[in-house]
Amino acid sequence: MPQLGQDGIFGIGPLEAGEEALWVQYTLVPQLDPVLARARELGAGQVGEVMDLGFGRSAHLTTPAGAAFGLFEGSEEMREQMEQG
């Protein structure tokens, strides 16, 4: 798994029976909750609950047309590492 410091930045896993392969593009946001609320106001559908990943938080959404996308807020440590390059 690609990493930033000790943390994975994306994952690839096996499919469960009946699942289809897909890609989800994530957009890095400074604060997940207000961006998620605004996306929902604009018609995005939230899929499941916000996930706390230890190195940040993410949410899966769909556009009104059904396309999947995600939002990601990095932890304070991750943001500091990204700023340092």
C-alpha cells in the first residue's frame, strides 16, 4: 500500500462475492463536516457513515446522476506532513 509516513494513503483489497470493481476519487478537504453538509444540500447522496480511519476521516457520496466520489479530511499529523513535503 502506498504510504505517507506510517499511514496508507489508499488501499486495494479483494472483492466480496457479488461486488463489482470500482474506483473512488477522493477530494482532500480542510474540514469534512461542512463540506459534506454542503454537498448533501446540493444533491449528493451519502453512502454509509463517515469513517474515522486513524489518519483522517472520509465519506463516500454519489452525485445526483449516481457517480461515486469521496471526501477526505486528513488528521492534523497528516496535514503537517503534507505541508512539510
